Amino acid sequence: MSVTRSGPLPTGREAEYDVVVVGAGVVGCAIARALARHPLRVALVEAANDVGDGTSKANTAILHTGFDAAPGTLEARLVREGHRLLGAFAGEAGIPVEPLGALLVAWDEQQLATLPRLVEKAERNGHHTTRMLSADELRSREPHLGPGALAALAVPGESVVCPWTTTLAYATQAVRSGVDLHLGCRVEKVRTGDPWHRLVTRRGELRTRHLVNACGLHADAFDALLDRRDFTVTPRRGQLLVFDKFARDLVRHILLPVPGPLGKGVLVSPTVYGNVMLGPTAEDLDDKTATGTTAEGLADLREQGGRILPALLDEEVTAVYAGLRAATGQEDYRCAAHPSLRYVTVGGIRSTGLTASLALAEHVLGLLADCGLEPGPERPLAPVRMPNLGEAFPRPYRDAELIATDPEFGSIVCHCERVTRGEIRDAYASTIPPAGPDGLRRRTRARGGRCQGHFCGAELRALSEEYGRGAR
């Protein structure tokens, strides 16, 4: 296995692959993992210095059932399949998932009239357990809900999940099963040819027989490198507020609005880390790097959150962030095989991409077969068990037996998130170690609490020097 972040890429035969997947977000990592089940030479290439560093790190972290997807679309099918596949994989890999269920709340007569149509849509999508709740039933389930709620649609099976661990688990299993991961490796040109496509990167050149575009926000730009211009990606910014853990008792379910033309709208949801999240906004932009938050966007979120859950505004905000979704003007995924180029595009993967990721990977294997790839027999993947980041599951600082075996797990470094020295050490010794503070946070939760690293920052920097010399 090989993970590189800097320096020249391999040359000669070591630079030749059967498949190169470009983009190490949750979808690209899932595709690489699926390819690793076969005796192929596979590379996963990413412009950033870590996996999951784009859209995948800044989403609403919901494992969707797909109840409200447009029936008959590729997205509807893959979300339904992906919910099952990721639910099973999460149990094997130690990815924290909490099946809270969702309540789709109607606040006016128009929204109320929409709920029966959503029940019909859910039935058409194979989701048969939704049911209507009266205002009184809704209030008994969510006593802190704001005044004026008329009814709700209960959606069992909707869950919250850790998106950071999911992406990292896919990538880790792929690398342990033989995939080469090249980070800090932006592809600048593609020179198509037979039998090899040549990928010119800032670190050197790779050659591949088959190519997969999993570039997310930049899928259209990568398509253009191969003279394909089938769609345009418009970045849709979603700003979110994260409230302190003291807010967690205010909400028991994922509280969803009735969907609008720009998406699912503003929700209130617990997170697997013990916080409460409010958002996202939906703002179509021109700038694919515009991940900053705005005073107007956050004020709008607070106004909407105050109507949904008034007591939430009395709690402290511990983080604000924004993610960009890949909108393409079509309410479906943009997945296509280009057999003459031995090339597959996986584009237009919006907020449901986390849920659909494993099913998308299987779909891409089929598209690659349409492009002439003969993957060969299946083989077992290397086992993977990820460190738990979920607050509802056992964590090292509470495990007396583990601490007795290794006292480093009893030494807390980040007191806000209860992250121990042992977890920091293990993150830097992992298959894909962090390259910086943000990567460490996604692997351990360190610096993710209410003080945002003010207390633990100095010690974390010292530990990164002690443990992280080989990670750079």
C-alpha cells in the first residue's frame, strides 16, 4: 500500500494503473474501495492534502432513507440501496450511526396539504413506514417545538452519521487493500490515448487505462479536460450553525422542513458528536471556493431556528461552517460512461451523496464495465475498524479497562471533546494520518468543542511534532 503527499510521483511501471479515480471525497473513496475488491492496479488522486477535504467534510451528516427523492431517478434508487449498504458497513467498520427518525413538520396550510403527497412519494420509493402525526402527537414527541406546528410526517429510518469517519473508512480500506493514494496531486491536463491516458499533475505524470471523474464541484472542469461539456456545476452554499452539547436535550428527532425548490431546506438535527445543528442555507454562487459564512446567512438561520425550536437560541454556538453542493440544474445525479474514452463521469452528487456512496460505487463498476474494464474475480477487502467519534457509543476516556492497558487513553488533551493523548497518537500512526489540525479534528474531534482549541492548541501542536513527523 502507498500513501503519498509530496515529492515526485512514482515513475515507470509504478506509475501505470488499470483505473485512476480523481477526487477523494466520500464518493471517490467509495469507488476506490469497490475497485480494490478486484486484482487491479488502482490509484486514488486528490488535489487537497487529505481525503474528504471538500464537500464531504461539510454536510448535514444525515443517512437518508430516500423517502422524498424523485421516484424513478438514479438518485432515488442509489439512495435507497446506499442506505442499506452504508448501514451495514457502519456496523462492521465502527462508524457511529444514530437512527433517530425524522419528523417533517408542516407550519402552514400549504405545507400541510403537501404531506399526503410526500407519503405517496415515499410509497413509490419503497418506503412504507411513514405516517402522519397530529399536532398533539407531534408535541408529545418534541415538547420544545415552537408554536404553530400543524402536523408532521414521521419518517422512521432517517439517521445521523459521522461523515468524516465514513470517508476515512472507505479510503483506509482501499489503501490497505492495495490502492495507491496520492494527495496534494492536482490533475492539470489529461492527454487521452490508447492504451494509456496520461494524467499530468503538479507532482509528475500517471498513466491509466480507465479514468473516473469523482471531482465533485469540479466535475465539469475535469470533464472539459477530456473535451466533454455535458453539464455545468453551480456551487450551492449551505451555511450551518453548531450549538453546544447543552442543547442536545432540546431535540429528539431530525426535524425537517417541507422541501422547497432549492432543496430540503433548513433543518434542526442532533449530531453524532452530541451537538445540535441548524441549517443549511441554499445560495447559488459563482465561486467554487466560497466556503465562508455571512452575517446575513447566519442571521436567517437563527430566525428560522427560533421558530422551529425557540429555546435553541438560548444555547451557545460552538461552530459555524459552510459547505458547497454540486448543483447542475437537474434533479438527479449526472453519471455517464464514455466508452470511446474509457472514462466515467460521476457528477451532480448533492447532499444525498454520503448516503448513496456505496451504491454509487457499485453503479460505477458497471459503467466501467461498459467502458471495457474487465475487473477479474472478487477478493476480500482488508478489515477496517475505525476509532469511534460518536458520543452515544463507548469512547476511550470512559473505558477503564482500556486505560489500565494503555494509560495514554486516560490522559485527556482536548477537554471540550474528551479527546485523549492515545487517540492523538493513534491518529498519527494510522494508515492515512492527518496532515494538519483540521485533519486531526476529523479523526479525533480535537479542537472541535466550545473553546475551538484555545485550551488544547499548544499541546496539540507539540503532539503533532512528536507523533506526526512521518505524516507530512
